[in-house]
Amino acid sequence: MAGPLTPRSLKITAPIIVVDWQTILRDAAVIVHDGKVARVGLADAMKHEKVDRTIRLPHHILHPGFINCHCHLELSYMAGELTPRAPFTDWISELIALRTQTKAPHIRACITTALRRLTHTGTTCVGDVCQTGLPAAALAKSGLRGVIFHEVIGLDPALAPARFNELLRRISEAKKHGGLLTHGVAPHAAYSTSAELISLAAKYAANVGAPMSMHMLETREETQFCEKGTGPFKNLLEKLGQYSPGFIPRQSPMTLAADAGALKNGLMVHFNHSSPGDIASLKKYRASVAFCPNSNRWFGRSPRHPVAKLIRNKINVGLGTDSLASNTDLDMRAEMRAFIKSFPALGPQTAFYLATQGSAMALGLGKMAGTLLPGALFDAAALEIKISSKADPLRSIIISKGNYSRLWVNGRPVSIR
């Protein structure tokens, strides 16, 4: 829940302030004016600055809040309910069955609990994919920043106009909750959403300047179905009574997304299995990738994600937790630890970048978001931690497991109780 109105000007001092992934100050201070960073530097140099309020944080690291660029808050009630390491289409069947059995009040309660976990672990912004619109009210009330990708699904082209109109209705309803929320669209995936429906969503996003996200190349079977119409996804669709030979795209998922206009500035989620041509397409259309290390681990997938190649090719990458239907936690520090374990050569600096600025860019929040540079919105987290003068502050943050003591979003304190 958002705290009371803050003074117009605020000074916070801390032994360590992480300005961004490559700038760390000791015995430092940040001055916030009207919700934005006005100045950051050594505390001694700013000791005479006049402000409305000063907060001293001894034994703390202050840093940009984490940005979780891919989550499904509305699936939080599925925590511990689905089978880890199950074949992906079996997992989908379990998810659909559980979804039909669960009522909205329980879903809402679990969303609130999930948001509390985000704040306890230093996240100030979340990119959330939802089909129901239920997270919007809780997110707005929480005081967190959010980008809600309203999901649309349907492989039958004949259903595209009706599904799109329902999408517009959900977006309109969600906007009524206000808050620090941006509303975008999310055609679910190439194996579940027709080219016609993807195109309608993409045109809407382009026309109104809304962000767009799409699950992409999560499994090899996705490409098998899209190109040949065979494999586990065909079997699943037949089981659900949603298969027709005419629904098969007969092209790769990336080609389908490009042709439908979904790649341009879009956020492609997972991107576990790709070809050199797919990476070239990302670059051509300035698309970003959301990488979810612990979701892949939950499914028992190989850690050989092309993230290092993406970074070398200057493709923007952000980190996400995915949902509690395919992860055990929503702590971005756990994602960074998993990232470093799989890609030790990239190290803590890259991991921290992906969890802040990389995710901000992936969500369309701009280059200043995910930093405490002058001019940036003051979205920050304070962690009480014992750290020696020789220790790496970023590594210390990442390996920590305790709850955060303070959080600010847009310059306002956020309750973490």
C-alpha cells in the first residue's frame, strides 16, 4: 500500500548507494525532489543542502528497485499445485484444469500475497501478464509501478474480432483503477493465437503507443507445431477440442510474429530456442527478451539459453520470475543468482543490469528507469546488511535473502508490511 504523501524534497543518506550497475558510491546521499532524483553524490558534499526531510539509513545499501519484467500475478494461487519437470503441454493441461476450479476471491487474495512478496524482496515495478484483469486493482493499491500486458488467446481466426473486442473491454475496465500502471497487450503465443488476432493486438499497440509482449520459443515443440502441425501441441489442442488443420500457421513462430507486427519494439518472453535468423529479427525490429532463469530450472530445462549471444548482439534483455505456477518464488535476487550460476562469466554487474535497466528497457520505461541518476524517477529499495569495505556491494545484494526494510516508488514510501 502506498504511504503518505512525501515532502517535496527529501535527502536520504546511506553507507552505500548503488546509482546503477556500474556506479557505486560510499558514504553517499541522494536528494529527491517531487518524486525524482535531483542529485546524488557524497554525503559530505551535500551536508548543507536544505530539504524538507532527511532520512538516515545506517547499515543499509540503497539501490534502484528491481524491475521484474515478466510475471503472472493472477496465477499466484497455483503455487505448489502443479508438477515440476512435467512436459510443457502436460503442465498446460494441469493449469487449465486448476483454473476452472478456482474462484475470484481466492485469486485476489493470492495476488495480494504475491505483491507483498515482491515488496519484501526489493521489487518496485512488475511487468504482469493477465487474462482476467484482476491484478490491476491490487497493483494500483500497492503503490508499485506496473506494466500490465492484457493477454489475448484463440487459435481460430473466426474468433479474432470477438476476442479483440473483449480485450479492449478488459483494458478499459483495468484503467479505472488508476495507479502507476501502464496498460499493454499480450497475444499469448504462436501455438495458441491466430495471426489475425495477433495482428489486431499489434495494430492496437502501435496506434496507441502501448507496450506488447508475447511468449516466444519457450520449447522446441512450439516450432514443431507452428511449422508442421505435429507433436505435443497438436495432441493438446485435439484434447481440448480446439484443433483444425486450418489453424496451423505453417511458418516459424518468429516469422509469424514479424508478419503480424508483433516483433516491432515487442517483448519476447523466454526465447529459449532460437536460430541466428531469429536473433537477427530481434535486432531488426528492436525487440527485447524476457529471460526467466528459475522458471526454466523449475521445468528442468537446459541452462543453455542464448542470453550471452543476445547481449553480444546488443539485444536488450530483462529478467523476470514468471509465475508461481512455474517457480517457487518471486524474488529477483534468486533470478540473479540463477543467472550467475548458469553464466558465471557475465557476473553480478550484468545480472544487476538485467534486473534493473535491462528490464526497464524491456517494459518501455526508458533509459533512466532502473537507475538513481539525476532526473530518474525515485524508485528505490533499502536493504539493511552487514558488508565489509572490500566486499562487492552488487554481489552482496544478490546473495542476500533477508527482507528489505524500505521501498520508495515515484518518490513515495511503499508499505512492505
